[in-house]
Amino acid sequence: MDSPIPLHVHDESFCVRAYESGVNNQVTLPALCNFLQEAAGNHARVLGLGIHELQDAGFTWMLARLRLEIRRYAAWRETVHLRTWPAGVRGRLTALRDFRMTDAAGETVLLGVSEWLYVEVPAQRIVRLPQAFAALAPAGTPQVPLPEAPAKLPDIPAPEWSAAITVRHSDHDFNNHVNNAHYVAWALECLPDTWREARRVRELDIVFRAAARWGDMVTAEAARDAGDSGALLHRIRRDADGALLAQARTIWN
């Protein structure tokens, strides 16, 4: 039996463009993240909680964590259909938003769970969620069937691969810091072709810790997860102060 449709739901379609495709003529993982972000932002605007409405009041949304299960990568020029909805809250600080992407045949190609923080911009301080948000996901709101996330991602004991990256102006978003999809791209940047040629990311769990800005020099590192031969651990640090900007764990086909 199909799950009930959430009370507050947003549907949007995306055609995979050439600049969103990789060398295999399939959508890239960062492009998928951009699809999710676009739909989430459009829905938030409809609900009166869009980025510009919040910024006018001195607040903004910041993505804290994103978990994806990718069952199939859509091809260039293929149209996918994305449904997203507020899926509840965790405590007083974390808003949950779920995603389900399907193809033209109605088959699920992606499931996603995202965690968002409500931030006071002048102080860069996380504050309690607006009371109106909890009402958007009443009891019984369906959630995508992803396993419960671990509280913490394991750190890399010794990096196997690394890449140096300089933050560009074009990496910035509405909040004037690096957009989340770029961290996903950076996490994969250091991997050798010998690893990626025969594999694709099947699962992504990425946690965003701090913001990078224009001119920062950052280092992306990765290593095999000792507990799973098909998984990698990733971290991104700022060179100047060693600050941890993001951690991730990927599982590959």
C-alpha cells in the first residue's frame, strides 16, 4: 500500500541538462543535491518560510545534514519528478525535510532526509524553530524509509587521498558562504579515477560543521572505511585554522 500523501507537499520536475551530467552521460551527485535544494527552497517560499522572507527578518535556513539513497542516476535529458515535504522536528532546533525522486515510470530513483537549522544572521546563532514549522508536519506525517542515522560519523584515522581546493566567489550562495552542493563535489574531488571508474555513490551521509568563504584554502581528504570495503570516509578542513567544515560517509556500488 502506498504511503499517504503529506499534508504540505511540493512536487517539481527537473530535466537533466548537459551541464548537470558527468562523463557517463548521467546526472552528477552534486547536481542531484542542487535539485533537492531548489525544490526545498521553492516549497519553503510557498509556506512563507523562504530564504528571502527570512533574511528580511534577520534569519536564514542552513543545511546541517543530508542523507541520500540513490537507486539509479538519471540520464542526460531525462526528466525526474521530485516530491518534498516537512517531515517533522527533532527537539527545538532541527527541522526535518524528506525527498522522494521518481522517474517517468513512477519508479523511485532517490530517497533523501535533510536536517535544517534556523539561524539568526547578525549573530550567526542557531535559534529555536518558529512555532509554525512544527504544525507543518502533524502526527502521522509519512517519512521516507531510510535507516536511522548514527549520532556521529567516524573520523578518518589516516587519509589515503587528498586534494587542495581554493574557494571561489562562484561557490557562494544566498547566505554568502559556500553552498552545500560544493562540499559534496569537494568530498569526491580527491578520489582517484581508478576508484570512480567502476563505482557510483549509492548512499551519502554528509554533515556540515562550519562555513568556508571566498579565498579560503581547504583540503578534502578520504579513506576507506575499515568496517566496510564498499564505503569511504571523507572530511574537509580549512587550512588556516584546521577547522572541520564537513564530514561524510559514502557507500559505493
